[in-house]
Amino acid sequence: MTTRTDLVYLIALPLFSSAFLLLLGRIADKWGHFFATAISASTFGIGLYEFFAMRSRSGDFRAATQRIFEWISVGTFKVDASLLLDQLSICFVLLITGVGTLIHIYSIAYMSHDRDRRRFFAYLNLFIAAMLLLVLGDSYLNLYVGWEGVGLASYLLIGFWNERPAYATAAKKAFVANRVGDVGLSLAIMIAFTQFGSVTFSGVKDAALHASSAALTALGAMLLLAAAGKSAQFPLQSWLGDAMAGPTPVSALIHAATMVTAGVYLITRSNFIFDASSTARLLVVIVGAITLLFGAIVGTAKDDIKKALAASTMSQIGYMILATGLGPVGYAFAIMHLLTHGFFKASMFLGAGSVMHGMNDEVNMRRYGGLGKVMPITAVTFGLGYLAIIGVPPFAGFYSKDKIIETAFNAGGARGILLGGAALLGAAITAFYMTRVVVLTFTGQKRWADGTHPHESPSLMLIPIILLSVGSVASGFLLNKGNALVHWLAPVVDASGAEGGAELFKPIVVSALALGVVVLGVLTAVLKYRGTVPVEAPAGSPLTRFARRDLGQDDFNHRVLVLPGRAITKSLVGMDFHFVDGIVRAVGWTLSYLSLSLKKVQNGYVRSYALLMTIGAIALLATIWLVTL
Amino acid sequence: MSLVTVLELTPLISAVLLYAIPKGNTKLIKQAAIALSVVALGISGLIAYRFDTNATGMQFVESHNWISNFGIKYAVGIDGLALVLILLTTILTPIVLLAGWNEAEGGRWSVRTFYVLMLILESSMIAVFAATDVFLFYVIFEAMLIPVYLLIGGYGRGERAAAAMKFLLYSLLGGLLMLAAVIGIYIISTNQIGGTFETAKLATLHIDSLTENCLFLGFFIAFAIKAPLWPFHTWLPGAAKSATPATSVLLLGVLDKVGTYGMIRFCITLFPHATKTFTPLIIVLSIISILYGAFLAIGQRDINGLIAFTSISHFGFIVLGIFSMTSQGLSGATLYMVNHGFSTAALFLVAGWMVARRNSSQIEDFGGLQRITPVMAWSFFIAGMSALALPGISSFVSEFLVLVGTFTRYPVAAIFGTTGIVLAALYVLITVQRSLHGPAAPGNEGISDLNLREKIAIAPVIALLVIMGFFPKPVLDWINPSSTATMQAAGYSDPLPKAGK
């Protein structure tokens, strides 16, 4: 462990830049976006430097800490504002600042016509700062500040165009759903303090060895609830689709590559809790498996390109969550998929933004078609991302997703077959819906609305996409080469004592199976969508309609939460007036009818009151005098 | 003379000085009142500077016989608990005087009277937190109602007379109960140690449990009305809707804290056994307050009514923290009193400016203010983030301390309390959406943004909300010794971690 004094700049730079741009106001309109981009790029520079410095140190000295100041100290509850940069957090630092900077650059062009571009960039910087705090905090409470901080940034960015009521509602929905998850994180911290007397990662890790299994399971369940809120996992997934109301670069950065993966970070960071509680792990894999299928099914039915990609994000994070629940071997694979997903999903989202940019902000894929010819670069880069996500070798997703499917099968017994089967089925559906997106958007006939003149986007937008698609191609290979990431993360997730488990299938068999179902999914989609595609969505089967409605998630929430909530509010408002205050009024009236003197109180105002007070004081003195006689 | 006495007298003398200015010269009256309240702020700053964080017990003590036959004394002194509440008073007073520049116009009495009443209120609030003699405390506790009553009834809006009367009658009821309890404990003291009203001596009495329970309730109900705790809260929304913003800030932000302050200073310290007996009931009431206040806030259409019900919810957190009887809960609750003061101040002041500009306090009449008045909208938004206790803003620290402290002793209560954070997100964000987002509502187009005076008034509040979110240490350093002393007096110590190293 190395002690440092300069880690804080990683967070301080974007934080102050954000405040600076917001406080300066319109004065900074001309250059605010360049300033924010430069700040973001400099954090990436620091991140790179830290990475290479860390790599050059030997294992025991790689992790570094900085105590910034004493934050809260009451009794034994002592929390410092402290940072921890270790092998796990550096992965996130590079992802956040790297992808973040590319998205800053992209946004300079994408938001060039928006009158509030400076404010947009201030929010992006705020997000970078909060997300870095989330992954650098050395305690659950520091993490919590970043955790809600990214929630705030997400709220501000989803509602960036909040003069449209639907967008403002989407922002609010995201915040509230996240708050439900935050209840989990709050309670987890309280459990940790009550049980272990500490809320730092290292303190909890040390004490967890002596903890009761009930406490560990409760803690794990609460952390999972938190992860489900932030990472749009079942049953708190409903906000992510609506969050696509935000500008597309935001969807790429926050709602695909970084923030929504924070739940995976949280569980990986808390590996010592989940390693010690098989019940908590079981809950994790159930949530992961349900969500990966849920998202994939919803993805097949969406005509809105951003919502299709959002459903896909939910599904891919389901894979990551599943992996984190598979025991010590799974964490590194979860992080690997998280990193590769960061590249290919961000690249595809930015590609979707590029398409929308050329299509007058049209998002309906039924209005696309044949765009490959007019937007060749966008189409090719999107295609590379596509090959990565469906898991074609040697693209990035092949390495990371295969590992998860393999590990799931190896979970043992019926559980292994179920989880592996779910992951395999998810891969098939992923291949189907992603092929559908590509076919509908880039191939076939033009179904453009009148007055649409699609064109390739400016190079400021294309360069970030191209760089990200390089990652879609190569990142999986590089991370997997010689088990590089697994070894790198080993000190954090402590997979040393882990049994690999009996192999159900040989890796090559799993790969073959996965490839087989992917080919099946691709062919089905090609056959289904290669002909004419109606501009209006056909009625579809009941199942399709159900999937379009996000498998009824909003109807469910409306009936089970919103309507009863409104009923409670309404009845309490009525009760407060008629019953609680009613009693008060009744007492008042009764007294005023019974007593003339009280009427005088009500009429005589202060004089009477002062008199009464005097009488009271005199009575007091008289009593005292009587007593002391 | 103790600096605390000097501080008590400063606003009173200031009020007298205002009479030297002609009634018609309202501008000078306002400027003088603000300047003089800044002097009081300076003196309180000096007290804070000289305050010894390592000392136990009261500091800046001063004691004179007042009515010596009955052992009544003018006795003052402050510990960390009193210090932070006094600082809250002296910081907020100049701010609300500046913010409420035009509030006194159109009142029943003159502008000068408004400022005189505000300064008298400031003086009595300082005195009530500094009093260490129970009789003195009681007298000020009652006397301070008069300026508030006149401020609501004379300068308020809408049904101001009715609201002022309701406030007064409620307080009167509480005051009478407390009076009975004060008499009771005095009688007991005469039998045991010779008649006295000194808090420290009264704490040493041996009281049989039935009497102790009755005396406890006498104090507690008076404080629960003031705080206000469910079901004694129904005077608050009316008062908040009718009072001017400046009055509301001092009433909800500071004066109501006398209730929660009194619970710590008198209920727990004087009646530790009764405290144990009633703790389960009080914890239930505070949980009801948290959730009930939050649901009612969601259901409000009036923006001031909304703020009132959020306060009822937040007072629930404060009372929960106090009676959790853990150092985190007590310190968190005390810090919460301060943070709630600033947070409520921000909400009431900005809401007041919005109401004055739009000439309506109905939330549905606002809309789209984000684009029309960005500075005002941002101020309201940050105040809202403080109300929902966003980490990084001061309320988070206190709310989390209350919850974590409660959890160590009463996990179920803490779980219920924690669900309040979802409701808080709802009441804040629904209001933010209705008033700031969406297209500009009809009648909002020409609304002007905050002027320089208003910006100067709100800036320090927002700065404090943010700074104390990251750096609550100085305030906690003042508060922690008081919490420890209170817990010792009540015979409690923090629960130990279940799985140690």
C-alpha cells in the first residue's frame, strides 16, 4: 500500500471545472465546451500515468491511498474522505475518463446547435467527478457520495431538455428508482457499521471473517438492491428505457458504458461479502439471469433504436451481474465484459447518435433503411460493435461473454445448467435483436420520412466512434491474452483459493454452442427483416405487444406502487384535515362554546395572552410560596 | 458580564435604537436593522472562537439571583448544543432581514415595528437557548410567542389572524402543561435539596416513577407541539402558509428547534427513567412523523404547505435521532437542527420570492421557471436537494448519522426511517418538475430573476449547505461533547459492534 497526496486531483479537476462553468454562466458559452473537454482529457492523462506507474510497481505496492480530510467523526463512527486507487479502480478510471473524453469530443459537434451547450458540458464534468469518486472512495460512505452524485448528474442530463414534460418525467423516474436502490445501500452501510464497527472496504473485509452468516446475507442482499437500482436490474429496471430521453452522448457514456455498470463495481468491490454468503450469491445470479433475458426479450420488440440499445445494455449488465454471483472466478470476467461492453456499446450508441444527427433526430428504425450507403463510416463502426456484442470471434464480446457462459455452466448441478442455459439463450436473442437493428438501419430499402437528407456526420463525431470501435475489435483479445485481466485483478478479488469447479463442458464446446445459437439468431433476424419492412409497426402477437410494453413493467409499477401511493397520500391529506386537525378544531369549538372567558382570549389577542401568562406566572409563584411555607 | 448576556442584549438594544429613526425613513430602518444584526453575528462569532471544544459542562456562565425567595436565578451558559443553535439564530437573522426587504410593507403596523419585532425575536431565541434556569427558560419560552404571534397576525398573508391564533392557542396549551411540570419539579426540589430551578441541580433529584413520568410528559408535550411532532403538528402548515418568508424561516428554522432542544436539555437530562419508559412510544411517533409528513408533503398544492410538511418529516428524523440514545443519533439530530435551519431558510426564501413574483403560492401556477429565471430556479433546486439529503449537501451528514445511530439500537425503526428517503425524492422532484420544468406556465413569462440583494441573501445559505456537507467537522466538534454528556446523564452508552476484529 502506497500513501499519496495527489490522487484527489482526479476528482477535484472535473468537479471545480463543472462548478466554474455553471457559475460563470453565459460568459463561458463560447469556450466552455473546449474547457470541459480539456479537463476531461487531462484526467485521462492522469489516469494513464497512474496505470503505467502502477504496472511498474510490484504487486504489494500497486494499491495507493490518500486521506484527504476527516469527514465525519462521532463516537466510533469515523469516516474520512479517503481515496483508494487499486487494480480494480484503475480499470474504471481509464474507462470513465477515456470513454468520457471521447464523448466530450463527440458532443462538441453533436450539441453544437444547442443553446445550452456549456451547461451540458458542465454536467458531463460533474458526472466524471462523481463517477471517479464512486470508484475511488475507500469506504462505502465515500462511494455513496459518488453513487448519488452520478444519480444527480444522470437526472440533470436525462432532463437536459426538461421543457418537454415527458423528458422531465423520465429524469424524475430515474432518480426515484435509483433512490429505492439507495435505500439498500444506506441499509448496507448501517448493517456494516452495526456489525463490524467500520464502513471502509478494508475494515469490513477484515471483520467479515468473524461475521454471522445472517448478517452477511442481509448485507449482500442490500448491496444487491443498490446494484439493481443503479444498474437497471430486475426489479428496478424500469427507468433505463425512459432515460433515453437524454441527449445521445449521455446515453452512451452514462446509460451504457459507465454509470449503469456501477452495480457490478459495487458487488465486485464487496467480493468478500458475497464470497462468504452463498445465499447472497444465489440472489445475485437470479437477478442477473432474469435481467439478461428480460432485457434481451424487450430488445427484440423496440422500434426506437435508442430503446433497443438500452434494453440491450440492461441485458448485457445482466450478464455481468450473473458473473459476479458465480463466485471468485466470476468477478474478473464480469469486469472484462464490463470493459469490452463499455467500448462496443458506447461506439454503437454514438453510431445511433450519428444516424439521428443525419436523420433529423428520427429514432424509429422503421423510418431508417439503406443508411449504410450514405453513412459508410457510421455503418462500418456500428458493424464492428455489432460483431463484438453478438460474440463473433475475435471481436471483444466473444472473449468476455463466452467466459461468463462457460462459468455459468460450471456453477454445478441443475443451477449450472439453468444459468448456463439462460446465458446461452440470451446470446441467441442478442444475436437476433442486434441483427434486427443493423438490418433495419443500414440495409434494405429507404423508408425515410419526407424531407430527410441523411449525411455522414462531421469528423469530430466520427473520430471518437472510430477509436471506440478499435476497442470493440481488440479489447477482448488484449484483456484475455495470457489471462491478463484475471491476473491483474487477482489481489483485489482474491480468486486464489477458488476451485474452478468441475467443467460441465469443455471451453471449446461452450464456444461452439454459443456460436451455433448466435448464427441461429442472426439467420432468423435476416430472414425476418430482409424483405419489405412496414413503416407502421404491425399489430404483432400478444407476446410482441407485451414485449413492446417492456413486459408490463410500467403497468405493474403503476398498479402496485403509484396507485396505492396516490391513494395513501390522498387519504392521509383528508385524514389530516378532517380527523387530526378536526379533533383540534372540535376541542377549540367546544371550549369556546363552554367558556365565555376563552372567547375573550380569542378576541382580546395579545393583551389577554399576556394577562394569562402573567396569571400563570403568579400562580406558579403562589404555589411555590405555599409549598415553601 | 458574560459575552452571552451581551449577545442577548445586542438585538434588544438594536430594537430600541431603531426608534431613534423616523418612522417614515423605512430604508434607513431596514439598513440599520441589518447592520445591527450583523453586530450580533460578530459577537456570536467571537463566542464561537473563544468556545473551548475540550471543556465539559457549560461555558460563558453567568448567574445572578433574580427572585431569591424562590431560588429563581438569571442563569445563562452554553454548551455545544446551545452554541450551534445560537449561531444558527445569529446567522439567519441578518439573512432573512435582507431577504425579506419588502415583507413589512402592507402590514397592519409600521415597517419599523416589523424590524423591532424581528430583533426582539432574535434576542429571545438566543436567551432561550442560553438559559440554564428552568424558570427563566419557561418565561422566555412563553414570552417569545408574542413577537411571532404579532409577526404572523400583523404582517402575514391570507387567513393570518386565524393562523396566528391557532399557533398561540396550541403553544399556550403546551406552555400550561410545562408550567405544571415546572411547578412540580420545583416542589420536589424544595423537599430534597432546597428550592431551586438550576438545571444541573434538578438533575440530581430522586423522583418516584409515576411523578417522573407525569413531569416528563408535561415537558415533552410542550416540546412536541413546538417541534412539532405528529399528532401535535396541525398548527404548523397554517402558520407557514400565512407567515411572511422571513417569519417562517425564524419560526420553522430556529424557534421550533426549542422543542427538540428542550427534549435533550430537559426531558432526557432531568428525567432519565421516564425517558426510558417513553422511548418506544416516542420512536413510533417520530417514525409516523417522518412518513406522514412526507406523504402529506407529496399531497400539498401550496408551496409553503409543502415546506411545512417536509419540516414535520425532518423533525421526525431529529426526534428519532435524539431518542435513539446513541452518540451518532444525538449528534446527528443536533447537526440536523442546524442543517434543517439553513435548508428550510433556503426553501422558504426562494419560495417566498417565487410567490411574490407570481402572486400565487399554488405549485401548479409555476412551471418552466428554469428557463425564465435560472438563478432563482437553481437556488430552489439546491434547496430541494438539501431537503432530500443528497450526499455532498449538509443534510445528508445529519440524516445519515441519525439513521446509522438509530440502526445500532433500533434497526426496524431505522429501516422505516430510511424508506423516507424515497418519499423525500418524490416530494422534492415532483415539486421541482411542476415549478421549474416543462413549458412556461401562463403568467410566468415576464417573471424576473433574482436581483443583487436577493442573490447576496441566498448565497451564504447555499454556501453553508455545501461547505457543511463536506466539512461538518467544526460543528461536530462543538456538538459531540454535549451528546456524550447527555448520554451519560441518561445512563446510556453506544452499542458495540457485533463482530469485532
